[in-house]
Amino acid sequence: VPDELRREHVPATKPYATADVLCDLLEIAARCLKRGGRLAYLLPATNDLTPEDVPRHPALTLVACEPQQLSTKYARWLVVMVKGRDWSARDWTPAVRAGVRRGADAPFAALKE
């Protein structure tokens, strides 16, 4: 956007599925964090989420998954992961991304009910 138009510019927006956001977050963290670096984020889900339900990236290890109960049905989960090894292109094949995306959809599926 040219400087003279920037002040009035409104960026275009388009839908960005939550599972895709989570996949991208994990991939960027796996690429950019130093080994031993941590990623912490809040994951909205239902109270019955388990640590096994949290989407994973092959280069990141889950170290904490704790709920903050918001109601009898909903919670936000503090998820903390640590980068355990260097990123590799083999870690993020289309098949791996599809598996992570399916896992990322799980916490949100119950929210839609």
C-alpha cells in the first residue's frame, strides 16, 4: 500500500479457520523458537478436554495443560510446549499437517454443540 493511501487503507479480511490458526501457530513456533524455547497459549474448549486431545507438532513437547474453568461446560486451557529438537521439513508434510488439523478441530467441535 503506498504511503499516501496507508492512512485510509482498510486491509482485506477473509475467514481463517481456528484449526488452521492453531496449525500455523505450532509450525511457526517449531521453526522460530530456539531449542528449549517455550510456546504458551490459551485454548478454548470444554471442561472434558484431556492433554491427549491437544494438537501436537513433532518438534514440540507438551509440558503443561491446565484448565481455567469458565462455566459448568467451558474452560480455557493454558497449553505450554517446549521445543525439544530442531525443525525439519520431514516434520511438516501435508499428511502431518492434516493430522494436526484434525486434532486441532477436536477441542472446537464440542464448542459448536
